Amino acid sequence: MAIGTLSKDDVNYRLHFRMINEQQVEDITIENFFYKPHTITLLTATVLSYRRSTRDRNDADPDSNLRVGIVSVISFFLVVSVLAFPNGPFTRPHSAIWRMVFGLSVMYFLFLVFSIFLSWDQVKSIMYWLDPNLRYATREADIMEYAVNCHVITWERILSHMDIFAFSHFWGWAMKPLLIRSYGLCWTISITWDLTELFFMHLLPNFGECWLDQVILDILLCNRGGIWLGMTICRFLEMRTYHWASIKYVYFRFCCKRPVLQFTPASWTYVRWFDPKSSFQRIAGIYLFMIVWQLTELNRFFLKHIFVFQASHALSWGRILFIGIITAPTVRQCYAYLTDTQCKRVGTQCWVFGAIAFLEALACVKFGQDLFSKNPGSLRHLMAFTTFLCLYGMVWYAEKYGFNLKVSTYFSECDNTSDNGDKDVQHHKSEKKSKGGKKMQKNVTHVT
């Protein structure tokens, strides 16, 4: 049986996909226990720990057994994730951590698939089993008023908005530029999110804000300040020079600093989402990336409104923290797929993230039919028309100006080539003339 050989292009495609899907540690500077395979040891420790936990269980408490069983399934799945799943594009602080992050995203994806086929009562019973206090939970919109007395502006009212939620808003926008690394995309997401709030304000009352909150506090202070801080950190990390050394060869005063630096990035790549020669597929991909980003943000508000839990609950901030962690490798894989012509497949973490976003939206639509029935048909038609208009505008711009840009770039390159060729010809002729003059001068000197 003949063994098939891979072409050079296939090898390059696989290498580029491996760089974003399963990055290898090029230089292991901490040569110790954490960078050596311990598969047999891990299997033995896992089996022994489960053997002990199953022996000490009390069969008279089925609720406790069920909780411990679910935790054991999750922990065992994370062990399998460390052994089998890819770590994605990152290797710091350790590849095993990013494998577990991908494993958690797969488990959340499977839970969403399972929950979609349940009824409303079944989902609520699961939530009450996880936290019995959710039986008495109320929506924030039921106990608070939004967008009232907007004409009253006092220092007491302004200072009352400077709470933990304002700080989390600012901190969230400081983290987003570290992931996206583009002023244009960050401001586009910021402005379109404010438009999204206006579109869904009739469904979610907490989207209603006074002009002072929306313009001054949100856009100018939190969004602008957070984007500036995040991009400033990005510029600092781009200009920084990284010199990594093994922990065995550092001085004593740096022996504590080097393990801490393990939680910092190994390198910082300059990011350029848009390019003058960007293809239509690249622009459309960036447009889809922003749609999925906004959909993920929108799901957070619909989930806590439909399933009735407040922003301070663990289900809310736990999801925010989890989505924020899996967003980091997702953005990197999406950027590589859109900008690298050698990358022909999207990364696994990016694929799972997109599936999670759409499954959450599907769950909101299924279990929030009463809420979405309030959405008038004219508004739905307006939103669909706006989306179509944006897509058509992108296609029109790419067809009209993209082709002209390519043609002008081509002719400019041809002009540069012809100019260089003319200069070379003139230089060659001048050299021949100078050589001929020198020859004639030598001959005249020889005759005399």
C-alpha cells in the first residue's frame, strides 16, 4: 500500500493551523515537574481519589451524592481535557490551563445543547436545585426605575452613579482593547452597542438611560477611558523587549520575579485588522466578528432577564468571567483566520465560542417567547432592513473602491518598476560611455 505524501502547501497549511490551535512551547525556561509528561501518575491519582470519595459517600443523602457526582464528572472531564484537547494559541502561564479552559467551554456548549430540549419548568427546577434562593429572585427592572427625571442634574446624582458597576464597566472596556488591539474596532463596538441598547430598550427596561448616563458616563468616561488605558498598555507591551531565561540561571534577587513573569505574555504581536488591500471576505469576516461580539454581550442581559436573576448573582458574574477568559484565544484564532492567507481553518476555540453565542441566543428566543412577542413587526422589519443595508453597503464599497484600489496599486507598482528599469538603463548607458571614454583616453595616450 503506497503512503501518500503531503505537498508543500499542505504542510504549510497544517503548520499555520497548528500555530493557532495547538501552540508549542518553543523554549522551556522552567525545566521542572510542570513541563514533563505524567500521564500514568495522573491516571493513578485520579482513580485513587475517586475510589476514596465513592467509599466514604452516604447513600441516605441523594442530593449530596448527585452534587458530588456532577462535580466529579466535571473534574474528570478536565483531566481528559489536559491530556487530549488542544491548548490553543497561548502557552502562558501553562498549556494545561488553556486546555482546561477549552474543556470548560465544551462542557458549557454541551449543557446549552441539553437545556434547549428541556421545558421551562425543567430549566427552572434545575436552577432552583442549584440555588434555592432563586425562587425568591426578582428582576432589577421590577424594583428599579430607569431614565426618569433626566432633566435633574446634581452632583449627588452624578456621584451616586460612581458605584461598583461603573468601575466594572470601565475595567471591562480596559480589558477589551487588550484582546482586540484596535482603536477602530473598539470604538465601532462601543457605538454599535449604544445603538443596540436603543433598539432593545422596549424589551429590556434597564437599557433605558438618561443622556447624562449614556453620553457622559458611559461613552466619554468609561468607554473612552477604558479604551485609552487598554491601548496604552498594548503600545507598551509592543515596544517592550522580552528576554526569557531559565529560572536555574537567574540571580537570587530575581528568583521570585521569574515565576511571577510566567503569568505575563511570552510575546506581544502587532495586530492590524484592516489593510488597504483587504479582500471582501476579510471585511465580511470582521463584520461577522463584531456581530457575534455584540450578540454575546446582548445574551447576558436577556439571560438574566428571562431566567430572573440579578447582576450580582454568581450565575451572572460567573458567566462574564468565563466568557472573558475564552474570548482571549477566540479573538486570536479569529484574527489569524481572517488575516493569514495560509490559515484555511478556523480554530477549535473560536468555533466553540461561536456555537455558544448562537445557542445562548436560541435559548433566549425559546424561553422568552412572551418577551419577544412584545417586539412589533415594524421594528423587526426595520432591523432586518438596517442589517441588509449595512451588508449591501459593504459589498458596494468593496466592489467599487476595492477594485480601483487594486488597479491603482498595480499601476503604481508597474510605474515604480518602469522607473527603476529606466534608471537602470540610463545608469548602464552612462557606465558604458564612461568605460568607452576611458578606453579612448588610454588609446590616445598609448599613441602619443
